[in-house]
Amino acid sequence: MVEIKKKKVTLSLPEVTNENLELLAKKSGMTKSGLVNFLVNQANENGTIYK
């Protein structure tokens, strides 16, 4: 198994954004940090955050 180094970070988000992140994470069956990681990696692979 590959060991992935992790770093704890703190984000300051508007309450509504945090609530939306929680809902999206629940719908996707992920944690909030897992969802953020997925979205960042997806944007990195696509080369942009825009469609």
C-alpha cells in the first residue's frame, strides 16, 4: 500500500458554502476533505476549474 503524506489545513469559508460542501460530500459518500481533494485533483487534470 502506498503511504500518502497528509497536511492538516484550516479553511475559512462562508457558512452557506460549508453547508453546501457538507451536503455535496454526503451525496457523494465522501468526507469534506475527500471531496475537496477530489475536486482539486479533477481541476488539476482538466487544467482549469471552468468547463
